[in-house]
Amino acid sequence: MTWLDYALIGLVGISILIGVIRGFVREVISVVVWVAAFWVAIVYSGQVADRLTPFIDSALVRMVLGFSALFVVTLLVGAVVSYIGRLLVGRTGLTGTDRLLGMVFGGLRGGLLVGLVVLGAGLTALPQENWWQSSRVVEIYHPWVCHDRVGGWVENVPVDGSAVLGYWKDYCVDEE
């Protein structure tokens, strides 16, 4: 095993530990809140920016402030919801189950993060390095992040990234 294997396994381990400490309910609420914060900020920042027109001349500053304000307010509302969820779990006596499910959630999240690292590295020169090619973890993940194991997902990407897709297919060529 290479240092990369230890680092990637450590990433999964840290994610599991965070899942155990925070618990499943808090972890799920956290993911939902972050997604909601981005969505709310993206969808409604224009309306907030319009309301700031009498006070701020720069359209860019208005948009940044609108986005930031909505993002932070949504995170604060999410923190209150998370706190209430944590209280409910504590009062129902399901803390042990919550932490066990949090561990599973953390493991899945850690595995997804490792997959994203392997995926992103395919767009760099890292796969040509000896330590990358010797990694057992990368050897396990490589077929899953390449398009042949996940039903041709690369071809279904909804953005025009033909240069990236071409490079990615070269990275995955030995899997075909």
C-alpha cells in the first residue's frame, strides 16, 4: 500500500468518525440544508439584489450581498432545524441508533469523497505517477468512476465538456 492508500482510507475513517459524533439525523439535515442554501441563494438572489438597488450602485455587489445573505440565513434556519432534530433524537432514546446510522452515512460519504478524488485526478497528470498506479484503493475505485461500470455516465453529462470527456475517456481506456 502507498501513502495515497493510507490518505484515502484516512479520509473515509474521518468521515465515519464525524458521522458517529454528529449522528444520522444531524448529518442528513446538514446535507439538506447546504443544498437548500445553495438553491435558495441561486434562485432568489436576483430578487434580493433588486431590492438593494436604492442603497447600492454596483450590480455585482448587490448580487454578491443578495446571494450571501440568503445563503447565511438559510444556514441559520437549518441550524435551528438541526438543533430541534438533535433534541428530538435525544428525547426519544434513539441516540445509539442515530450514531450507528451516522457511522454508515459517514462511511458512504467517505466512499463518495474517495470516488470524487479518483474522478478528479483523472483530469490531471496524477494517474501517470507510480505511486498512483500502485495504489490499491485507486485500483478498486478506478473501474467504478470510469464510464463502463456506471452505465455510460460520462456520455450523459448535461454540459458541453467535450475536451474533458475526451481526456476522461483516455484515462478510462484500459477499462474498455
